[in-house]
Amino acid sequence: MKRVFICLLAALLLFSATACGRNEAETEPLRQDTAAVEETEPAETSRADAKDGLPEGLDYDGLQINFIIRPEFQLYDTIGESGGDIVYDAVYNRNLAVEERLNVALNYMATADNDYNAMAKQVANSIIAGTDEYDVVMQRGLQTFSQTLDGYYRNLNDAPYIDMTKPWWWMNIVNDTNVNPEKVFFLTGDMSISTFLLSTVCFVNKQMLDNYGKDISTLYDTVEEGKWTYDVFEEYIQDVYMDTNGDGSADENDTYAFSYLAYGAQWFNYSSGIKFIERDTDGYPILTLNNEKTMHLLETLVHIWWDNNYGYLEPTSDYTVMVRKFMDEENLFCMGRFMHTDLLRDFEQPYGVIPYPKLDESYDYMSGTGCSGNFISIPTTCADFEPTCAVLEALSAENYRKVFPTYYESALKIKYVSENRDAQMIDIVHDSIYVDFLLISGMNNVIDGLLQNKSTDFASAYAAQINSMEEALADIIDRFNKLP
């Protein structure tokens, strides 16, 4: 939030300086009228005051805008709910505000269940048939990316009313997951709370941390200074294991620093600070897997996962088991996702939220793997493109102003004020949400499987997979370039 204000203030100061400097012949410094300055000081000091660029008086005469979404997260991303959870209530009121502002009717349709592929097929059938059934598709990023290459969605680069420079559009994610910035077929941002919910975070039990002689303030300092690495993480977890049931073997009934899921390998890999692709001079992705930093990451994670009983691999894909152990104080940390805060609402112990450790101080924090969240796209069959774009901008801006702050203060139980250290940690996570191109494109980063199998033999795995990966990437770029 502070960064948004600072950017707004800097922009205003720059505008002022430019305006004052237009008369190049001016030799005397201009005198400022203090009273006038005070009268015209910007009011945009918070999310609530952020302005969008939609013109006044837009009126679409009751036009219905149709959305399609899976039931999962629809209360967060689309329909909301009146009179219940205050986050759902904020989403519901957002809808009312946009409907009234633009004189539209928002029609949110949910698929029969949460099946990703079934929804993708349903959307594809509608578009192929040429029916104007959906104006907006909100579905999992992986399926959205795939359908982009099939030519199902409109290019939004020149879309009316959608201002991609606004903070409610997370263009860092869009740019990282796009094949090339010359064409933008999907967006994500504050309107898609699910993208935020599915980003990775590390929960820490503050009381347990204190019991082990560690201080939460020191940990927060470490995070803020950019020093929260796996080497430091190991310092926090090395003395946690305890043979709780006294049977002489490490099993599910003992105390560990953390638990993890097999498919959670990608949570660790894509939150490490390492990007597995780079961009060429034309902006296209190129594979950069085969290097020392990737091998160092693999060796580090194999050590953290499998050595010294630091963590316990849960023999299930049910993340609620992992969260329950954290709540039962069997784990000091919970290496999970933001969505797990819903399960922690009844947790009586105070807990902190920080990013996953990164491999090295030189990297940025990453809250990775958000491609399971709902990405936003407009089908080529949408007949009401302009009003649909206006609706998306209005909804996103309203989410930025009202819904996200509500989520911070209710679901996370954090009063959002500058001196609150917990809020500062959430800011760091929010600002570091990352979706890797390899993940959203369905390609393999090689090390996920190796980590699950306790193997550090990167060279053999890379040699076995690189040809197919390069062919897949070439096909993706070719199909993208053929899109209109």
C-alpha cells in the first residue's frame, strides 16, 4: 500500500515539475503559493482513493454480461454473498456498485463441478460453435494458456478501457506467463483473489518459535532485509524434530519443523527465486535450466526435504492434513498457500505469514505457483467487447479499492496499518506473487520429479527431457505467432 502511494506521489511531483519547466526562458525560480498547494494536494493516499480511467456517464442500458467460472473460489472471484462472510459481502457489494455505475447486469454462471478439464471443454465447445454464450471466461491459468494457443480469446493489448498500467492488473504475472508481450490474451490481478489465494506462503507458529528460543521480530527483520534463504531456514528447523511417541523411529506421529506434500515440490521450486526461462531480444522465452543455480537448488531442496528429519512427507495429497498438524502444534512451520488461511481462522495460537525462503540473497522473493487461480479472458465470440472491457476494469478497480483491504483485515485478521509487522509481511508476499512460464505452459522444470525421488542426478534427467522440452517450446511459439 505504501508503495502505491509513493508511486502516485512521485507521478504527481513529476507532472508538477514538468509543468513548471515548460517555459524554458524562465530564469527566476517560481514562487509557490502554499495555500494553493494545500488546496490541490492529492487525496489518493490509499487503495480506497485510487481512481480508474473510466469516463463518467457510461450507460449500457441494462446489458447482461455473462461470466463462466468453476464453483471453486466463485464466492471470492465472482458472485460473493450478501450478509455472510464479510469478504464475500464485499464482493457482492462490488457487483452492485459496478452494475449501478455502468447500468449492466452481471450474470455469473458456474460449471457443474470443479473439474478443470471439463470446464475447458465446455468453453471450447461454446466458442467453436460460435455462440455468444460467454463474455468473460475465468478459469485456471493452465487451461487458459492452452486455449489461448487455440485462438479462442481476444487480444487485449488495445482493449478499450482496460488500463494495464493500473495496480489492480498484475502485469508481472501476465508478462512472465505470456509467450510474447505483443499479444495479451489473458489477465489476472486483484479481481482474481484466487490467484492470490493459491500463491505460496510460509506460516509460522509464533509461540512455538519462542519456545525454540527464536524471536518473530528477528525473523521478520531477516525477511525484510532480503536474507530469508534456505541456509537461514535450516538454522530455524535443525533442532525441531522430536520422537514424540518414543518408538525410536521417525514417523507421522512425531514433531517436525514442517510437513509437505509430494506435489508440493513445485511450491518449493517455483518459490525459490529462480526463473527457469529467460527472454531473447524479441521477448520470446528460452530455456535456461541447465546451469549451476538449478543444480544448487535441487541439492538444497533434497537436503531440506529428506535429511535430518527436518520435514515429513505426508502420504496423501490432502493439504488439510498438513494444515491440521500445524494447528495441532506438531509442526513449527506450514509450507502452504494463502488459501490455507481459511482453515486457520479457528487457530487459537498467533501465527505469522512470510514468503518461502529463497535460494540466495541475490534473488527476489517469489510466492509461486498461482497458475491454478482464475485467469481472465474474453472469447472471440463475445459480441459486446467494449462494455465487457469496461466491466472488467470497473470490477478490478473496485476490488483494489474495497475487496482486497477487506480480505486483509478479516480473513487474515490483520488491521492494515503501516506499523503492523504482520501487514508488512503480507505486503512482501502480495508483491512477489509469481507464475512461472514452464508451469503455466504445462512443461516440466525437470527437478520436481527428482526432488520427489530424493535424486540429485540433474544431468541425466535433463539430457533425457531437453529435446522434448525444446520441441514443445518451439511449437508453443509457432502457434502463438499464428494467432491474429
